[in-house]
Amino acid sequence: MSVRLTVAQAIVRFLEVQYVERDGVETPFFAGCWGIFGHGNVAGVGQALLERESAENAGSAEHVLRYHQARNEQAMVHAAVGYARHRDRLSAFVCTASVGPGSTNMVTGAALATVNRIPVLLLPGDVFATRAANPVLQEIEDPRSYDVSVNDCFKPVSRYWDRVNRPEQLPSALLAAVRVLTDPAETGAVTLALPQDVQAQAWDWEDDLFARRVWHVSRQVVADDALARAAAVVRSARRPLLVAGGGVIYSDAGDALRAFVEATGIPVAETQAGKGSLRFDHPLEVGAVGATGTTAADALAAEADVVIGVGTRYSDFTTGSRTVFADPGVRFVNLNVTGFDAYKLSGEALVGDARRGLEQLGDALTGWRAPAEHSERAGRLAREWDDVVQASYDLQHEPLPAQSEVLGVVNRLTRDQDVVVCAAGSMPGDLHKLWRTRDRKGYHVEYGFSCMGYEIAGGLGVKLAVLDAGEDREVVVMVGDGSYLMMSQEIVTAVQEGVKLIVVLVQNHGFASIGALSESLGSQRFGTSYRYRTPTGLDGDHLPVDLAANAASLGARVISVADIAELEKAFADAQAAEVTTVIHVETDPLVPAPDSPAWWDVPVSEVADLASTREARTTYDVQKARQRSHLRPIPTPGDPP
């Protein structure tokens, strides 16, 4: 049997019947479709979505690919990422855009999804496969080949890329796309470029293409021989440290992690993506590690003789550009669902699911514990850092509050289960060090790509995921004025969808984090403040930008506050409200949060006329000498661990 549909109609029908299963729980994989229409997709994917929505309204469809309207193509990919991340990558959104600028606007979002290993399906419109009307409006003409379009830009930022030039190619492309999206080791952005004439072309499809299909996400077990080698390394440790990454969160391995560390006494440090793996007040939780780390975690990392990385890709922030793990004989045991990450830093590789792997490693270590004095010292260091956190919350800086005080108010007034969302600027580093996370889904900071503008769009995606899952969580977006000016228009979408967000908009008249970085590198905060131009440069008065008025113009309810007392009242008011509320607060950008002892490698000019730059280069050379390769030879059988 067959059914006659256009290519676009067939895509939508296929996506509606894809399901995912993990641990016996089965759910639809595709939650909906974000889209902005133009000539490259309005008559194809747009028409197909309209038909399905009409069928839903008529009661003749059980599950449809619900359409959501966005204001910016990059932002809608960010919203899709926020949604999928909150759902542990077990549900995803589709994003469709038109030919040319509409499609290329999604490239940044695709890169963000792939860097963070988050599933999102992109359906960019493409030029005519028949070339009947080329060059079509917005087509880039490559004199080397008529087979090149702007959608080739997606190739390096997609985990799977295909162009459907004929209907017969569609089934294999769709199956390959969903295979990648649902694979924890392979997932990221998937791009299916759709020529606009092919989208509208009819074809007789086999019914089996639209049969309900379940994609099983199995918990891969670690091989016994690898487990034995890793256990021997851990048993040799006197100063072990576990680094929890995002894989702990996505695998829902929090309980397994807690059981593991309580049985072994190994302290736990967290990456940005792994923050929330343990509650902040667990006796063996020592907080953020690396360039934005706590004094507790970084001190333990500097001394660690064995580091157990679970679900981390060891970014330069986590390793302090390979200076944090400083013991000359440090060994790494890496548990990761992908071998690409498990073998990093010459680690003993445990390729498998984080939850299942922790259970296996725990069994292999039965009867062994880290030295009691090591565990006790970790707890003491963590308590000392928490005193530093409290002091930064209670700073009482005047006349403008410090950013750490703003974070303290929000942290104290939110409930355990509420979600904080952030992505770029100085706040991710401050949140990593200072935020007291009490729930595994309470911390959502995108720091793989650290994309300015992610915050509001990503928060919208998180809130949609919260609503779809039937959870009782407020979503609090923390955003600086720099990121807000990059991309704030999805406030309109939140208002349109009736989705409540609390947005804390911190105004400091420029780029606080890059200003501080610039100063540390001898570049004197050049180009990091929003100021009028004068004869000597961009060094005049602050620009009269009214971000509160802007937020109100986008449909949000806005409260401007002048101090911490007013912020407390405004935040409580926003919690009680039923609509999206933006709280505008001005802070002093020159008051830093407590600093991390770690380093981050940002090269300084080797020669310079500026004395400040020459001084910074001297410091850089000293720090550069501390970098480690972490290369170890592969041991031969019988060698001691």
C-alpha cells in the first residue's frame, strides 16, 4: 500500500511517528517545529505543517508536529536546544527556515547544538534542484559548481548533513537523521537541506515509512577488561578527585554518583554542564572546577593523583588550559558514552553510559575507600568556600550593587526545583562558582559555545520543556545588557505562547567579562564599554540605552530596581505574577566575584609598545610554563597501575 504526499508532507508525517525509549519509558521524540517562512519553505514545509494543524483541529490526528512561530532563526535553534537539554536529549525540536539568510541565520545555533551534543533537526530551504529558475532570489552562485548553496555552511557544524534532491532519497535521509539524533554518542545538529521545488513534489510513499518507530536508547555497559584496568588505577589513588560533566545529568546518574562517592569517599567537582550532579551541600561536593572554579575544587585538582572524569569532554575551562591537574604523576580514568572523550588526557577509557558505568565501577571498588583525611579535607575546603560565597552575596556594595549580590538574592528566593538559565558574559563564571544548586535540573548554563543571545531563547525552550513534562518549575533567565542587545526578541514569542519567564536583566553598560579579561591582558578594556565617541575614541559618557523600555515594548511586564532591597521585592512580585516579567537592575561592572586560582590560556601580544601589554606578557609566559601535555605511555600487561 502507498500514500501520495509531497516530500514536505511526508517529512512531517514521518517525524510525528518517531518515538524514543529509555529505561522502559516511551515518548514521542519530536515535540514540535519552530519555523520562519519565506519563499524557500512556505509552500513546502509550511503547507505541510498547516495541513497537520488542520487535522489536529478537526480531531483526525492523534499526535501532530505542533508549529511554533519565532522571531529570529538563530534564536529558534537556541530554544530547541534549551528544550532538548532540559529533557535529557530524549525529546527534540525541528527548525525550518527559508533559502539564503533565513537558513544561514541557523548556522550559529547549529554550532551551539553540536558543541554541546544536543539534538536538533534543521530543515533549511534550498535552491531549486532542477535549476529551472536559477539564480533564485537569495541564491549564492559558486562558479565552481551549481551543486553548492549556502546550506553547505552547515556541514562542519552538523553531526549529519544531507541534501534531498529527489523524493527517492528521503527515506534513507530521514532514518539516518533520527539515528544520529537519538544516539547519545553521536547527537548534535542534523541538517537536511530541502530544495524548494522538491519540498512541493508529490510521490507515492510506502505505508511502512509512516509506521510507528521506536528508537531505543540503551545504557551501554563498560567492557570488563577496561573496568578492571580502571579499578586498579583508582585503588592506587591517595588523593582522588571525580569531575562530573554533563553526561551525569543527561544520563540521570545523580543517584548513582551519590552512591559511588559515599561508598568511596571521593570528592566531586563539577563542570559547567555537570553542575547539579550533587547538591551543593553534599559533604563530598566541592563545587566548580577549572578556570571558573572554587578554591576547594582547584586545590584538590592541583594535588589529585587520580582524576575520574564522568561525562566530561575536558574543555579548556575545565582543565584550566591544562594547568589545573598539576600532580606530576596524575592519572585519568574517563567514563564517557563516546570514546572520543573517554580517551582524552591519556585516560584509562571506560566507554559506556554514565549511570551504568558508575554502578559498575562502584562494584569493582567494593571494600576500597579514599583515605579518610582526604575526604575530610575536601569537606573542610568546601565549607570554607561556602563562607566566601555567602560573603559575596552579602557584600553591600554602594552605590550600585555588585553582580554577586544580585545572584545571591535570586539564589535565596528561588525554590530548589527552579531553573536558572545563562550563557555568556561574566555571569556564567560567577554562577559556576557561586550558585548553590539544589536540583539536577536547576542549573542550565550554556558554556560549550557560550553564545551571547542564547539566554532568553534558551530559557523559552526550557520553560516549554517544563510545561510539556508537567513540572512545577520557574525558569529564571540571567542576562547581561551585552547579551540582551544581541538577541532579546523571543520575549515576544514567550508573550505570544503564554509562557512565563522571569528575566533578570543586569545593566552594566558593556561587556564586563571581556573588559576584565582585556585589562588582565594589558589591553585596557578597549572596546568593551557602551560609550559615545569623542575625538580620542569611544570614551565618552555612557549611551542612553533604555533596556527596560525596550523590554516593555516587546510585551513584557517590567520592573526597574535601584538597589538590593528593591530587587528582593521585585523578584517576589515576579514569582507571584503569571506573565513574563523583566527585572532591570544596574550593577557596578568593576566589582568582581571571588576569583578562581586557576588560569585560562588567552595569548598576549609577544611584542608591544604598551607597557601594560608587556607586563601582561611576562605574566602569561610564567603561566604558560605550567601547562601539561598529560601524555602517558600505554602500559604493557603486568605493569603496576
